[in-house]
Amino acid sequence: MGLLNLDKPTGITSRDAVDLVARPLKRWKVKVGHAGTLDPLASGVLVVAVGPATRLIERVQDQSKTYTATILLGATSDTLDADGVISPVAGAVPPHEDRVRAALASQVGEIEQRPPAFSALRVGGKRAYELARDGREVELAPRRVRIDRVELLRYEWPRLEIEVDCGSGTYIRSIARDVGEGLGCGGLIEVLRRTRIGPFRVEEATLAVAEALTLESIPRLLRPAVDAVPELPRLVLTERQAALVRLGQPLGARSGVSPPGEPGEVALLGPDRALLALAESDPDAGLYRPRRVLPG
């Protein structure tokens, strides 16, 4: 099995998109899951893992992402987007473009970001959005996130179009809120589209509609599981070495592999070039130690 690069349309949940994949595969009795939730308002890249590749979901989620967004200035929202209760900001003054650029620049780097109250983060065992929907006050502690780039694409009051490169855990809705607060006029996400997760790009994605996702088409659309870890060095094994790894055994000179030159994680591939396991290089012992073996 492997990874499916979907283009989720607006108006459906990420779970709805996963179900479009899971239904035709029901007879296979395989696990199906997704990496990096998109709200119903958002569209774009949603990576769906099928079969053993579900064990790599967190590795996909940890990869850098790119978004395009339209921020509506002059208003706020309880959900920080257009799906919530929108409140116009009285007396909001259109800021000059120089101030807008400075507000966007303040979001770049390693920053402390306060997550939205309407989020899937857990508070005392419950999802934050569940508490917020019940009208309870939700205060989430700021979290350190990495934002590599925020580019101004277009500004014409009251709309601001941006493109963002960021690390895992970044909320684009929080960027809209914080930019709006910095400009003194409020801000919320009106349109949001994820155009990339790691090597998965929206230009290569399949639209998440039932007609495109069938028992015949899905196998052809699957990308190899090793795409979940594009940054790792790869070691291709013989069948004998692969058999040892399947048993969780370390590989060294006695099994016919060259000793690792430096410590770190490595992707072990079978003779068919399919991902077999993630391993730790141990140069001192001259071994590759399997840490996560994918079931065959």
C-alpha cells in the first residue's frame, strides 16, 4: 500500500475525504488514515495513508507545508474564519500597505503562536472545539511554531492575499487573527488552500470526489510509502538482509552491509525498492538498528 495525494474540496471534512478512499477499499480490510487535518472551509493537499503506510502518518504531518490564504480585514470571528460568527470591527481604518507588510513580517521565524479556541487540541481530555461550541471559555497556551515565509500576494482593502511556508503545528487562522490585531482592525480567514505538504503538491493531487476514487483507480494513484520520509538517506537491501529486518534484527558487516559513516535515521528499502523499515545508524557498533518495521 502507500500514500494518496488528494485535493480536498471545500465543504467536506478531512474524515469525509478519507471515507471516499476507505469505501471502495472495504474488501481489502486495510487501515486508512490522513495526515494534517483541513477544516471544511479549507481546500487542497490532504495526504491519505493506506495499509502499512498509516504507520508513517506523523512523519507526513511533520513535513513543511505551503498555504495560500485570503484574510478579510476589518472583522473578527469566533472561529477565526468565515465559518464562524463574524463581527465587524467598528471604526476600522484601512492600513497602509507598508504597515501590512510589517505585520506580516512579524509572523516570520520561530514564534510563540496562540492556537484557535476552535481547534482539535485537547483540554482536560476534551477537544478544544467541543468546549468552545458549548460556550465555555477556552484558553490555549501559546506554542512555538516555525514560519519560514509570509509573502504578500495582493492587498486591496478589506482583503489581503498571502502565501505561507511553515512547519508543523502552525495555524494560518492564528496568523490572520494576529495580523489583524497588529493592524488594529481585526482579521479572519476567508479562503484557505494548502498547496503542499513536503513532496506532495496540489498540482499532482487527485480531486477527492467519488468518481475519481475507485477500486481500480486508487492502486494506480498510490505513491510509495518512502515518500513520507524524503529527507532520509536510503539503503537498498538484499532479500536475505530484508528478512533479518522483518524480524527486527540489526544489520552490520556480518549481514553484508557497509558500516554506517555517521549517526542518524535511515530508510531501509527491500529489493523491490519499497520501504521496509526506518532504522538508526550506530557507527560505533557498525550497525543499522530497525526502529519501525512496516508490516509486509
